[in-house]
Amino acid sequence: MSFKQKVLIFSSELLKKTIRIFGKRRESQILAFLTEYLPPYVTQKTKFGKIVFFCPGVIPEWRAHTLLTKEPETIEWIDSFKGISKN
């Protein structure tokens, strides 16, 4: 585990313990607020525009960040698609 991950985990635990001071009802309200206003989204720029991914966990977040570096043949194939005709 990297130093950054350890600091993030420590900070998260400290935040959770601090929020618990306000009581169960307030705790759930604060966590709901944080969840709503700090959504786990990752935006990737492509040559066709932006793609926004909802990432409710560490693995989906990692995949969203590494999406365009994995399987370059597949990305090249997708990039070769022509636009859909409106005829």
C-alpha cells in the first residue's frame, strides 16, 4: 500500500470518527450530503469527446483512469467507427 493510500485511509477514518460525534441521525445526513455532493465520477477525454464514468469503488475508478491505455487494438477499432447516418 502506498503512502498516499495510507494517508487517505487514515483521513477517511478520522473523518468518519469526527462525524460520529454528531450522533447517528446527523451522521447519516452528513454522509448522504457528502455522497451527493462528492460523487465518484471520472472524466476521460477522447478524440470524439468526453466520457464520464460513475465509479462507486476503487476498482471502477482505476479502470476509468486506465481505460484508454489498455487494449490499444480495441481502442483503435472503436476509433475507426464511422458516424451513424441520419438517412
